[in-house]
Amino acid sequence: MTGAAPVFRRSFPWLVVAGVLIAALSLRAPILAISPVLRDIVADLGIDATSGSMLMTVAVAMFAIATPAASLVVRRAGPEIAVLVCLVGVVIGTLVRAAPDFTAMLVGTAIMGATITIGNVVIPVIIRRDVPDRSVPTVTAAYAAMMNLGSLLVTLGTVPIADRTGWPLALIAWSILTIAGIVLWGVHLVRDRLPGMSWVEQGTRSSQTVSRGTEESIAMTGPVPVVGRNRGALRNPVVWLLTAAFAGQSAGYYALSTWLPSIAADLTGAEPTAAGALASMFQATAIAGAFLVPLLARFFPIVVPAMTVAVGWIVLSVGLLLVPDLYLLWASIGGVAQAGGFVVVFTVLVRSVRSDAEAATASATVQGIAYVAGTLGAPIAAQLHDATGTWTATLTFTLGLAVLFTVSLAAALIALGRR
């Protein structure tokens, strides 16, 4: 770091943080916007539910596949331009996906997934570079909360817009969130080129921090760049147990995020708009759920927040199976669990490794495999529904994934305690 670095960290970077939070609205919401109108899309395109679920899972697959390319973009272009590339790509992908053609929609989804991966990689770099150390946890939690807020907005709002304009325009309408991010980051980029903070000085600071921060953020977003660099992590049983736990969570999350509006409509008899509102609680309570694990961890051993999250996952599927009329309660509990699950897995992971290199390899291994598992959740859930005509088999499947999460996480905690 140069001697000028502390100067940049004395004051809180409000414009940067605002840009991060606005960008976060577009890092999950465009993918999930399709869920409330998926039945309409399936009917209009003449495809089956399993094929329809691919309109979400292709994006999830890109999170793992595109990480090396995303890392290269960040390294070559710099963080600010990388964010702009991400957001512009999301707009392009949204426009392509809105075409009422299955192939075009898959291509658009892949574009969105690939460019969102750039955002997944670069946002932690920017937070670490520009935010004062004492504020990093708060900004990171706010960043996660904004991703869930974006998901909440599209879950609530897509059906009402589609009722007036049709689903293609409803999907395009959410581009306004992404365009707002493009404008804000454009302002930020112009500001940094103005006199008072030269672009050369900014570039020097970025190059010094990106090389350090990018490696760490890569470890949080995909497997390819770091797997194999530290074999000690791959011999750690806790890592593989957490991989199983997070794979269960990822498959369950994407299965439920894709089909909860349809499940709500069928189990409660709600109209599509009301069903979307019911399903939105799965995203709404996740905004608070991200803060649950850190809060409980301040007062209790890690096993308490871990098992609290695990019970929440189990209660979601059991509740929908046994007492579907309390859908709102079960979806709310599940939302807290899905947000807390990510936090608890990586809290345990950090405690299980002995070095930054181990942490990078372990994190990449866990998330890389989990993303692959995540691509399978929604199609399997759809196949079970199509084969049986009810959601019972699907919810039994998600219950099995919750049990996998619980057992694997408990075993990881036991193994950690024996180290």
C-alpha cells in the first residue's frame, strides 16, 4: 500500500457504498424475476416445467463456469469498469431473455449469469478497498440485504406488471434498477477522473489492492483459480462436510426460489399476484436473516446459530407438507434460514482453516461444488411435480436437502471440535 492509502480511508465513502448497494439490487433479482411468471412462460412457449426451470439454473451454472473470465475482467479493467461491464451485461441479458423464444431466453440467461459473476467477484474487492475496516461487516451485511431486497421487489412486482403488459415487458421493466446502477457508477467513475484525485493515483491504489482483494473474492465466488493451490484444505474433513451442507442448501434454495410462487398458488388457492406476495416472504425475511448468525454468535457458541438455521430449513418443508395454510409462517422461517445458512457455513469454514491459502482453496471448493448442486435443484423439483401432479414429492425432496444440510453441518462442527 502507498502512503496515501490511509487518506482515502479516513472518511466514509458514501458514493461508493451507494453504488455497491444499488448494484446489489441487480445481482440476484434479474434471475429470480422469472419465477413469479414461470408458469405463463412455460405455457406460452409450449415447454415442460423441467425445461422452464433451466431459465434460472443456467444462470446459476454460470456463477461457477464464468469465474475465471470474471476475475480476468476485474484484473484487466479495474473494479469500477468491471462493475459497469457487469451491469451493462445484465441489461443486455435481460433484453435478450425477454424474447418469447426458449433458445433466446437461455442465451439471455447465460449472459446475465456470466456478467453477474463479474459483480460477485468485484464487489467484495471494492468493499475491502474503500470501506474503513470497522465498517466492512456492516457494509457487507447491507450488501447481502440489498440482494435480497431486489429479489423481494421482483417477486412482489413482476405479476402485477405482467398482468398489464405481458411477461416479456415485465421482465424488461426491472432493468430500471440496473440502469440506476449504471448511472451511479458512471458518476463515480467520472468523479475519480476529476482533479483532486488523479486517475493515475486511483489506478495505483486499485492495482495494489485488486491483486490482493481479487484473490480473496475469487475464493468466495468460484472454484477454478484457487483449487489445488493448498492441498491441506482438501485433506480437511470439515471442508468436505461443509461442501455437502452447502450443496444441500444451494439445491434447496434454487428449487424453492423457482417454484415457491407456484407452490403457494396450488397449496393456498391464491391468485398469481397474491401467490407472488406470499412467496416474497422467503426473500423478505432473508434481509434480516443475514444478520441472525453474527448476532447469535456474539452471545452463544457457533453450534447455536448453526442448528437454529438448520431447524429453520427443516421447518420450512415440514410445515408446507403438514400445514400448508400457514404458508406465510413457513416461508418466513425459511427465508431467515436461507440467508443465515450461507453465513454459518462460511463462519465455520473460516474457523477450520489455518491460513489464507487454505481459506481460499476451501472456500472455492465449497462454493464451486455447491453452485453445481444448485443447478440441479429446480429441474429435479419440477420433474417430481410433473411425475406426481402434486408438490408433495417436491417438498419431500427439499426436506431431504434440509436434512443433508443439518447432518453435514453438525458433523462439520463435531469434526471442528476435535481438531
